[in-house]
Amino acid sequence: MKQLDEIQNFLAIDVYGKCGTIFKHSCPGHFKQDCPSIDKYYFYLAFENASCRQYLTEKVFFNAYEKGAIPIIIGPSIEDCEKLLPPNSFIHFDKFESSKVFADTIDEIASSYEKLLHYHAWRQHFAVVNEHGYFGTKSYHYCRICEALNYNDGERFVYDKNELALFFDARLLCNNSS
């Protein structure tokens, strides 16, 4: 990824998997098995492999939030992240004018206990729940549809028939320019 290559010019980054030009570390099996090695980090680069509406994966929820890291997000829109994620719980790469400004901000946050805690204040009001069938069950992504259908409370419909139709047509849901 171009962004990763740029960021690596300013920050030392441990890469797990096949992102970027440098393959450094490996972890077992994609989203089907835990990677304990990433437990020690303050930040997790959640580079989503698609730029689709409301597309956030285990990279944000399990590899970052569950592990106690602050997700740094590239892929989904800032608006989707603000709508779906706890407030002040993530950093979106697109908010920065350059990789250098981004790196300086990350260094500033990492060197301040108070600033790190600011990104974890949401934990007083929200919990990370592994509800999508990862790590040990045979239930995968379509459980999100069940969740969306059951999220409606009878008075307010967050996902109506037209909203759900978008999830079945990638031409409407995804930005093909990414």
C-alpha cells in the first residue's frame, strides 16, 4: 500500500502479514485465529482491503479494540467510522495533510499517557464483543446481516429494506477507485 510505504519513512512500523513492501512478521490464519504478538502495541494500522460503505472488519474490532490498541484506519470513509465506532476511539489517516504530519501526531500521542487515555475513554461506555463468529465458530460475515436486521427496535429502523439492498450490490456499496 502506498500509504504504508509513506508512513514507514517517518515511523518505525512492525508489519504483520503481506502489507507494504516489507514483510516482517507473520501470524496464524487471517481472521480465523488469534495473533497474540500484536497484544503489545498502542496502535494498530487497520488498512481495510476494500473501500466500501460501512466496511469495517476484525482489523478494527479484534486486532485493535479487543487488544487495547487505537485503530488507525485507512479505507472506509471518515463519516462511516464516525457513525459506526465509539467517539474518539480511532485515528483516521485521511484527516492528516501528509504522512509526516500523521507521524508527528502519532509520536505526540504515544508520548503522552493523557492523550493515549483520551482514545480509550469510550471503554467506560462500550464493550468489545466478538459477535461475528470469528475465532472458533463456523459463522462468518453474513451474521452482520442478522445483526443489522435485529438492531431495529420497532420504532426506529436503522436498516430498512433499501439500506440492506445496498449490502448485496457492490456497485452501489464500494468505491471502485481504491
